Amino acid sequence: MFFASDNTSGVPAQILEGLSRANDDFVAGYGNDPVNLALRDRIRALFDAPEAEVFLVATGSAANALAIASYCPPWGAVFCHELAHINVDECGAPEFFSNGAKLVPVAGAQAKLTPQALEQALTRAGKGGVHQVQPALVSLTNLSECGTRYTVDELRAVCAVAHAHGLPVHLDGARFANALVAEGCSPAEYSWQAGVDVLSLGGTKNGLMGVEAVVMFDPAQAWEFQLRRKRGGHLLSKNRYLAAQMLAWLDDDLWLALARHANQMAAQLQDGLNQHKDARILFERGGNMLFVDLPRSCHRALQDAGAKYYLWPDHASLDCPPDMAVTGRLVTSWCTTDAHIKEFLRILGAAL
Amino acid sequence: MFFASDNTSGVPAQILEGLSRANDDFVAGYGNDPVNLALRDRIRALFDAPEAEVFLVATGSAANALAIASYCPPWGAVFCHELAHINVDECGAPEFFSNGAKLVPVAGAQAKLTPQALEQALTRAGKGGVHQVQPALVSLTNLSECGTRYTVDELRAVCAVAHAHGLPVHLDGARFANALVAEGCSPAEYSWQAGVDVLSLGGTKNGLMGVEAVVMFDPAQAWEFQLRRKRGGHLLSKNRYLAAQMLAWLDDDLWLALARHANQMAAQLQDGLNQHKDARILFERGGNMLFVDLPRSCHRALQDAGAKYYLWPDHASLDCPPDMAVTGRLVTSWCTTDAHIKEFLRILGAAL
Amino acid sequence: MFFASDNTSGVPAQILEGLSRANDDFVAGYGNDPVNLALRDRIRALFDAPEAEVFLVATGSAANALAIASYCPPWGAVFCHELAHINVDECGAPEFFSNGAKLVPVAGAQAKLTPQALEQALTRAGKGGVHQVQPALVSLTNLSECGTRYTVDELRAVCAVAHAHGLPVHLDGARFANALVAEGCSPAEYSWQAGVDVLSLGGTKNGLMGVEAVVMFDPAQAWEFQLRRKRGGHLLSKNRYLAAQMLAWLDDDLWLALARHANQMAAQLQDGLNQHKDARILFERGGNMLFVDLPRSCHRALQDAGAKYYLWPDHASLDCPPDMAVTGRLVTSWCTTDAHIKEFLRILGAAL
Amino acid sequence: MFFASDNTSGVPAQILEGLSRANDDFVAGYGNDPVNLALRDRIRALFDAPEAEVFLVATGSAANALAIASYCPPWGAVFCHELAHINVDECGAPEFFSNGAKLVPVAGAQAKLTPQALEQALTRAGKGGVHQVQPALVSLTNLSECGTRYTVDELRAVCAVAHAHGLPVHLDGARFANALVAEGCSPAEYSWQAGVDVLSLGGTKNGLMGVEAVVMFDPAQAWEFQLRRKRGGHLLSKNRYLAAQMLAWLDDDLWLALARHANQMAAQLQDGLNQHKDARILFERGGNMLFVDLPRSCHRALQDAGAKYYLWPDHASLDCPPDMAVTGRLVTSWCTTDAHIKEFLRILGAAL
């Protein structure tokens, strides 16, 4: 019963097969190989973006931080939700890669930036004043840190505010596939057509070993990005092994199937939790994440039975009275099974 | 006929099998998993270093830059050979990760630092003066950039100079295995017993997809390293896939067998080249790299026949008279075959 | 009628005389001169801190950023009030000098950190987790950005929380003198005895041309600070001209007299404002700053008459209805005169 | 007998008078004041560069590092002479301000870059390759570190090479005035007309307390520079005191008179040294610096008599046989007198 993160799961057989296929023979290093070329073309087609540049790295933190740094000078400000992964969970990677830019936390319900909140933050940002860091970029997360999802319209509205202030938009799409299949639109509609300028397209949380693509819809920063990637130690020489995984993942829409399954497992879990009045779902489920308030005693019972998941927020604790509500963060993945869900709900039912 | 780099080769079947074995089930992320634990213990045993800490990253540049930054403050100086990979081929990764430290290039024949040259550089370094960057670290490369090898005695002597000045020693061991089997000593003798404080143990050039271990023989900097690794985007969540590869590589001394084969192929190539008076080997072969002067016309013939390798140094060119000598850099790998060597020599023989 | 900032005023005659006295003859550069030595000893005596190290720089941003960087690694977190000058008015200087540390904004009434708010922020900070920046330093401002003042007891209480979490405390004392004379305690009581580990002692806003002293009560970081100062371009070769100003400023307690005068002028201004029911003072005056709500029409009248001051916060504007209240920020200085105050109040009275 | 550096001297009376004149009344801070405006216009006229932007800082290291960072990205390479002050005497300030750029040392006789050496270095620099730092800037020093001087023709020739490779040129003019009066040309001829894009115009070594102007002949980078200056803590709030000094220095060509005097003192010293066959001048004197080989015993006699100067290079020592030649570095200044020179020569004559 692993609900701690979708990054505790393995990879589907197709990914291993993709690695095997790419393993034959010598090929040029550093991404100058046929597999990378094929992947780039596949992603361009998928996103209906023939000019886009595609670069692979092995972690989401690298994808985000390199993308951010390519659009934000050291004296720049990146506007993001106060709970954003880049702000609280990457040990300052964006600050490191940008050489000291400032992340400006913006509040918002459901872990989403609203056009109003962004507009207010940008208006107050001190643009043009030499004493203030200068607004440079807006970074969104979809699925958000609370597992909610921007609708296409919401995404478009918040990007419009950024663009009206002359700022490009980065989207941290560590769970882009989960959001996409839930929203039911096309990759293009959910990215550049809505106003996203650069996307961290996450593969790791949805079935790859450690592969993320940075998709730059406007290639103007592409050369700078490549230098930053190399300098950051993120240019893998045997790059084909990243590309091969992602190609296999896109083949036959495997990535969408994996995401759909994870979302479906979360939906089943949600249905089960809703049967119990003492279990309170906190946010609107956008994909494969759930935040649920449970009596502290239930958490104990679940954890004693081997369920793995985090309390939320990070500093939450079970050192409290047995009937006090504590939030649990439950993440399903491509390899979560009916049996996992049933077992979790069974233990919970017994404990409530 | 791929002699461009050992990083253009694939991986042996055992590595793919190792990935498959590690793929079962959910495991904790970020290196807190049984495979990583097993690998750490294996490396400790292998190096006879029960206190050593072992951290995995996906590239050699990351291993080097993170190791260097953990021992060198922003105002520090890293003494290395002027041809060192960290100095000329990593787009400033050490400067980036150390937040602006200075690499001090030291000259030396055969791309090796001598105790004398290091002593002189350190004596002149301005230690204690506020106007000068402060000596912080010595970084060696073995095999060197010219394919030569430090003997155990040479390594010990140069480390002794560093230690006498209070500086720790980093060893860039991108081709550590190739050096080790050629030198015929133990991993411990060739690292910490000779004075190496932190080792970048390269797997990628010797049969892995992109796995390098940083082995810290003194664990004092281990926590700082881990924060730097995370902040640098180099902490893979599904870390087991790095560890699984390296475990499979160490199993049954596969890594040594792969390195021996690569070296043997280089030896055969060297023997063949030595048959031709117009082919002049430049440096003492230490493992699996050769630098050979050939008439420009031979390079043309080889390249027309599909041989892949680089001229050396980077700015060398074939825009010169046909009989002018130009240096080629030839690297063999674990999957170079007799047939590759013979074909190369055949074409060369015909051209000479 | 200059109330924009205490840094728009000039310097007293004694400072120019101090410069003249120091101008004779050749002296050693970079602070190794008798004037600097005398100043260091004077400050040690003044603060009853015989081990303290004293370093001069020309700006408050440099003093703060260098002090912060000397106590905070790149992956560190600096806890400060959300309105702190270091957070909003230095264009990211702390992030630059610390190579990308994160400033964690903490809310608090009257622009002061409370022990409770700091305790909560530190408890939630994720210490020991590799995914989070690590708590490194607490930075306070006294006088605060809203012109309020920490009492000695308040200062002691908040420092105690920091120390209980193992964090040192930096005090941005750009207006330390103004706070000190208002609080009526000794420099030692108001700094290290209350728990301050490193102090930016501001001279510029209180009558110097551009001189700030960093006073390190614990000299352990002194050598690192000196290297950072040099590397930051903040080690003036003709350092005597900084020291000479500050010596003249300390002579005969001139610095205290200047601060007392500025505070007294603010008190007069406050008394005058309190005569008008439409003028509302926002915060408890701690020294020489006042924040006052006035009808927009009054601001227009004052500015038309040549009064210089800023609206607050920065993004405030007079594009609003005439009777809407807008906050003005009024700062008095050592050379503000009765006449300035009276003229300001006269115009205000006419406008109300 | 202070010959250690021109920065051990004081300032002429005119500078103190300039400070007094600027001290009246309140003025706007941060350079938005009439004195700064007047200075900017004066420098524009002086250099016949009506579009130039002028920014003041208090140290030469700041001027150089900020100028360099404004033209060089973190992954950039700055080509400079191996002895350049920025490379060996600023504790890594250029690396700090540029966030980790690399200084590429180029050899050259008389501490000057030749067009040939620069051409070769640039040709080999790996432009366009992602593994190498990218050529970004050429930085020259005039007077050089060895006290030599670029002729206008030499300057033009080396700038032409830089421009042909698409690189701008920075000139470290810490002793620009000394070079200028010796060369006998106009400021424009010796800067932008020869190809200099950004100049560090040094005042400190030629009679100011700590004032350097960065003159950007192409203002495209001016806004970035201002943000970097603020972020670097180098924007003095009471900026008028920098501008007032430099204005007084330019008044009636005082700066040229001061430089001429210093040069003349060096010429007298040179004449005196040339009387002794055991004193050997090392480089062509370009202005106010001399490097002279003397028997070790002479240095002892001079130092015993109170002469202050450095041996050269930094690591030189008097721990050697009495008749061994050791190099002394002698710098004259605006306030060196005939008497100083005569006394120095007298002691030397007695010792030889």
C-alpha cells in the first residue's frame, strides 16, 4: 500500500523494452542520436508545435530549475504559489540555477494562482525600481501541490495576466499527464495555446525511471538552455537512454493510459473515503492525489498495517489526541491496484 | 568503427537485467531503498572503507562538480592540470557548483600533475592574503585527459604535496576502472590509501547508462554534499535504477572485465599502429585511449570509411596539406571488437 | 522639507574635519592603518566587547548582505520580517552574496518579529530534510521598516528563540543609533547581551557620507568575512577615509546627539500631526520615522509646496478620490530643523 | 618613502573642498542629484561620447567586476593577460559578480595582450560547443600590471581582434590617467575610438578617496548594470559624495596634473636607478610604476631605512644570498616628492 508518492513505483515493461531496443550498437553522445531526434519530432507533433525545442534531463528539479533560470536573471522575481514545489521542496534549486533570483510566494485557494492574486502581486512588484528584484517569470504547477487541476480556462486566464505584464509562463508539469487526461483536452490546448511558454513535461512520476522533458515552445532561449544544462551537469552523454524511455512511453499513448489508471485509482479511493463521515477530502481532486482529514487514530492503524504515505503539511505530526483530525496525502500511481485500494479502505473502515 | 568516446557504446546485457530485477514493486524514493543500501555496502567493502559515504548521480560532470564544491568555498582555488576535463570540457560546471571558485591550471607532461609543479603552484598561491583566492583543493584525473595513468607511487607523491599544504584531493575517475586494471592494484591502494579524499567513480564510460558514484572516504562533508546534490537537481527520486545498474556492474567483477577488454582493444590498436612508421603514438598509453599522429590524408581515408573519432586538440583541423601530421584521439570501449580494430588498421594500412 | 529619507541629508562639519585630519601623509591601505585600528578599539570599548571584529563598508546593503552570507550557506534560510529591507529593498543583495539562500518572510504586527511567530516558522522549516533549505540565520531590523523599535526585552526574547534552534542572529542597524537613544540602554545591552551575534551598525543615515560597520561579536567568521568583502569589491584601499568618518562620529558622542535630534524632530512632527483628527499615525514611533494616513488632497498640497517624502507602501498612489486616506512615510534626520517641521505642519493645517 | 602603491597616498585639498561644496542641504539619494548629473555630462564631453552612461562605485574591484558581469554570462569566458589584476588580485571578484564565469589567462610580454596571442586564444576557445565556456569579453589593463602602456595603435589592434570575434572590450583603467598623459592622446582616442566598449575609469589611485567611474560607451547594458550595482551593494545612497570628488578632480584638469606629477616622479626615479649598473629596470615604463632588479642586500638597506614597497612577484622573498637579484615594485603617486626620490636613491647608492 504505497501512497507516499508516484515516484515510489517502478516502470512498465514497455519502458524496459524501449531501453533494450535502444541498446544496440554505438551512437553519438549528448543527444545527437536518432532516438533523440525521433523523440523531438514526436513531441513536436504531439503538441502541434513544429518549432518547439525539446531537452531531456533526469529529474523534475533539474527541468524546473533550468527552465526557470533560462527565463529569469539573477535579479529577477519568479511569481509562484506559496506551496509550489519549486518554492518549498527543491532545496533552493531555482535560486541556485538562476544565481540568486527570488521566488515571490502568492497565496491562493486550492493551491492555484488566480488572475486576481497574480495581478495584485505584479502590480506591487516594483518593476523599474532599482531597489527591487524585477518581475521575470510566472511559474505554475499542474496538477498543483494540493492535487487540484487548472481548467484550460483558468490556465488561459492566469497566463494572460502574466503576458499582459510582459512575463513568460513556466509550467511545472511533473503530473502533466494526470492533469491532461482528467481535463480531457489536447496537449497543445493545455500548454502553449493557453499561454505556457516553457513546460516541464514529467515522465518520472508516470512510469519512467527518471526522465523529464523541457519543452520550449519559443526556441529563443534554447542555446542558453543547452549551456545551462551542460554546466549544470544535466547533459547525459548516453542521452539515448532517456529518449528511448520517453519514446516508449509515448508509443500507443501509453503515457495517457498510465495516467488514466492512476487517476481512476484515486477516484476509487475517493469514493471509498466518501463513505465515511469522519474522512474529509480537503481539495478538489484534479488527478491522482488526495488530501484527506482522518482522526489521528486512523492514521496509526493504517501505518501499523503498512500503508505508506505522508502527513500534510510536512510538519504535521501524530503526537496529538486520538480523535484529532490530521491530514494524510495519498498519491496513486500507474501501478496502484484495486487490491491496494480495497485493503487501504478495509483497514480504514475497521479503524473508524 | 566508433572510437570517438567510450560513451558512445551501449551497456552489457547484465545491466539491463539488473534494471529488471530492481523494477519489482514499490520502494522508497531518493536513495532510501534496499538497492542503494546494498550498493553502499558493496563499495565500502570493495574499497576497504567502512566509513565511506556513497552518493549516486547520473553524469560525470555532476559527480566532479558536486564533489569539488563540497570541498571548495566560492573564494577557493582548485589546482588541476591545465588539460583537465573539469577545466576545459564541462562548460564551467565546477565554477557553477562552487559559486565561482577558480580553477588554477598547472602544466605537466603527459597530462599529469607532478609533485614539483604542484608544490610550486601552491607556494605561489597567495594563501592567507585577502586579495587572492585561497587554495582549497587539488583535483587529479586518472586516466588523464591524454590517456596516461598515474602509478600508485605517482599518485601518492602528488597527494602528499596537497596534504602537506592542508588541501584535500579529489580524483576524477571517469575511467578509474581502466586505470585500475592496468595498474593492477586494489581500489583502496589506488584511492584513499594513496591520499585521495573523494573519488568520482565513473560507470558511464565503462558500460552503464549514466551512473557515477561519488565516494567520500571522509564522510565529514556528506550532509553538505546531499544538500548540494538535491539543490543541483541531481537527487533522482527513483534512485534504485542508478544503484541497480552499478550493483550489476560490480557483480562478479564485471566492471573489471569490461575495463580489461577496452584496454586490450587499445593495446591491439597500438600494436597495429606501431607497424607504421608514419603513425606516431603521442603519450604513454595508460588504458583505453590512444593519441596518434597520422598524415592528414590518412584521417580523410579513415573518416571516409566511416571511422568515428575526434581530432586533437579540439581546434585541430584537416584543412592542411595532405602529408601534414594531425593528431587523432582514439578511445576503445567494452564493446569494441577485434573486427573494429582490424578494419581500422586495414584502412589505415591502405592509406599510408 | 526633505522627509524622504535620512539619507538625503548631508554630513556635519565634524565629519569633514575628521576627513581632513586623516588626510595627512601616506598610510598603509586596505584597513591596515592607525585610524582603522583606533576605530576598532573604540567600538570594542563602546560595546564592551573586547573580542569583537569590526569591518567597514560603504553601504548598508553591503553590510547586511556580507554579514548574512558569512552565516548562511547557499542552501540556507534566513528568517526575517516580510517587510524587512533585506527582503524588499536591496534588489536581492542577500541572495547574491549568499549565492542563492532563501529569505523566509515572517509576518508580524508593527513590522517586528515576535518570538511566537519565529518559533512557528522555525518549527515548520524542515530542518534536516534534504528537500528543504536549511534554517541558518535570523535577521532583525531595529528600527524596523515601519519605524517601530524592539525593546531590549523583545529583542532578547526573539534572539532566545533563534538560539534555541541553533541559529545566530543578525541585526540590521541602519538606524541603530536612533533606536538606541530612544530605548535608553547601552550599546552592549541592545546588541550582544540581548543575543545579537553580528550587527550592521549604520552611519550613513545618521550623518556619514557612506560608512557602515559590521561588528562581529563572535570573531569566528571574521576571516571568511574579509575574503567575502574583498571578493565583493567592498574592501576600500584607502580605508582610512571610512574609519576617520566613523571615529569623528563617535567622538564626544556626536552619533548619539545626531540621533537624538532626529528623534526629537520626529516627536515634534508627531505632536503636530496629532492635532489633526484627519491625520492618523499608523505605528508606534520608535525613533525618527512616522507613517501617517492623510487625505489624498493633503498629500497633493504638501507635494505642491515642495515637501519630499514617499507614499507607503511603494505601490501606493494618489490616483484616488481626494478624501481617501493615503499613507505618507516621513523620516527626519540630524539636520531637520524646527523650521522644516513648522512649515510642513503649516501647509498641512491649511490643507485639512 | 612610500612606493608600495599609489593607493597609500591621501587626496589633494581640492577634493576635500569639493566634498565641502557638495555638503550643503538635502539632495535626492542614489545618484539622482545635480552633482551626479553634472559629472555625467562632464565625462560625456571629456570623452566626446554624448550617449555614454556613467556609474560610480567606491572601488576598482567593483568597477571591474560589475562591468565584466554586465557583458559576460555565467558560462562565458573573459580573455585577459595572465597577470591581470582581475585574474590575480581581486579574490575572484569577477567570478563572483558574473556568477561563475571563467577568466582565460593569455600570456604576453610586458604584461600586454598582443593581437596574435588573443587571436590564437579565441580561435582555440571552442565557441559554439556546448562543453566549453563561451567567449564573451576581452579585458585589458592600461597601465598594465607591469607598469607598461598600450600605445593607441596597440590598443586599437587588440580591440580589433576582439571585435572581429564579436566580443566587446573592457578596459581596466585603474591608472588610466597615468597612461593617458604619457601617451599624449585624447580620452576618446584612448578608449572608445580605439575600440573600448566599457571603461573602468580609476580615480582612487590618482588622488580620490575611493571613487571609480564605469563609463559605458554603448548604453545598452546600462539598466542591467544598475541592477547589478544595487544588488552588489555598490549603489551609495549619498552618491553626491562620490560625484563631488570626481568633479573636483576633473576641474581645471587636476586629474591630468596629478597623473603627470606621478609619472614625472617615476621618471626621476628611473633616471636615478639607471646610474647604477646593479639596478636593472625590467619593463618599459609606461607611467608611474617601475620594476627594478636589485641585489637582495639593497632591498634590506632600503627597507631598514623605512622605504615601503613590495617585492615582485608576490611570492618573492629576501631569504636568499645577499647578491642575488630580487625585483622591487616601485609606484609613485601624485604626492610623491623630489625629496622622497632623492632619499631613496641616496640610500640605494650607499648600499650598492
